Amino acid sequence: MSDTIHIIRCLKDNYAFLIANPETRTATLIDAPEAGPVLDALSREGLTLGAVLLSHHHWDHVDGLPALLQAHPAPVYGNSNDAARLPALDHAFVPGDSLLGGRCQVIDAPGHTLGQVAFHFPALKALFSADSLMTHGCGRLFEGTPEDMFATVGRFDALPGDTRLYSGHDYAQANLDFAARFAPDPAALSARRNELAQLAAQGAPTTGTTLASERLVNPYLRTHLPEVAQAAELPGATALQVFAEIRKRKDNA
């Protein structure tokens, strides 16, 4: 039996993720925005917390940790390059490391913050990208540069198309509305709009799209295309220049 991914809504629009092993009944948690919903999920699924992986230091990804660890003591993993800003770590890694017996690969993902990382689980075809590449968009550049985020997105874009993208917030609708300005694939845009309406009616999560589908609508994965440069009023510009312009416009949207 393969591991199962549980998507947990937290706070106003955050996601946390539990990767559950059905044989050991233990789970790995990706980020801890708040304790209550995660504790509820652990109880509902009959799981014990086995490890916590932190993507970056922002409060809405770590503030639930103390209460979680009080109820479910577990080792905490985080980026050694950002250890001074993260909660106390039991295991400090560096980007490029393999974790959890090789099941998880740490990908350097600066841009949103300088110390952010993403977690790739190849066997699950899953990328937990937090606030870097997001469903139909990418995170705000609080610390990094456009060059940082462009390189981060490029690392993700090298993964197989059937990799599912699990981002740290539910911004899918707003991101798609913005993405529509920059020449997305028309059929993919229409299909995704319909799907988001259905998910909203069901109260279902919007994250978990494939990289292949994101490549059709997410402008930050399409900045190399002439039609995207034209839509950004930068015909002939480099992919990086188009990327930076689109991200700047999103800041002011």
C-alpha cells in the first residue's frame, strides 16, 4: 500500500499536508500553520505524527508547532541555512539532501524567503512547494529577487509533468483570474475555471494540480513563450524579464 496525502485547511487560506503510511499508521506533516485542524486529522485517521518538515519560517507555517508537539512529540526538520529563524530543529538539512530514508528530496526554493525549501516525494509524484510556485501563480517576493524565484520555478519545471503541486495557500481563483491576462491556453483556462467553480461548491481543496496542467495556465511557467511576452507588453524580452514584470504586476493587482 502506498502512502496517502491528506490536505488540511488551516487558518484563513493555508494548507498543511499529512503524508500517511497505512502500514505503520504514522504520518509526516508538511508545515504547521495551526494545531487544531492537524490534530483533528490525526485523530480522525488514527495516525501518529512521525516527523514535521518545515518549508520556511513565516508564522503561518510554524505557529501550530508547539501545541502539535505537545500532543504528538516528533522530530522537526528544517533548513540549516535558516535555523536561526525556524523553531528548534531536531534535524537540520541543506537543500539537495534526501530525507525520510530517501523518500523525500529537498529542493532549494528561494524567492518568497531566502531560506525557503520545497519537498519532492518522487514515489508519490508530489511536490510540496509552500509559497514558491503556487497553484496558477507564485509567491510574493518578500526577501528574494525575481532571479531567485525564476531559478526556483525552473527547478520545479524540470520535474515530470505528472508531478502534483501542493502549495501552501488557497489562492487558486485569484491567481487564475490574474493568469488570464497573460495568454494562457484557452481550453485549459476554461476547463480550470469550471473545475474551480465545482470545487468551491463542494468546499474542496484547490491545490494538487499537475505540473503539466500548470504549464498551460500558470504564467510563471510560460514566460519563455512569445505570446506571454506580448501580453506583458514586452515583445522580444527574455523569459526572466517577462517573469519579473508579471510578478511586479501581481504585486500591484
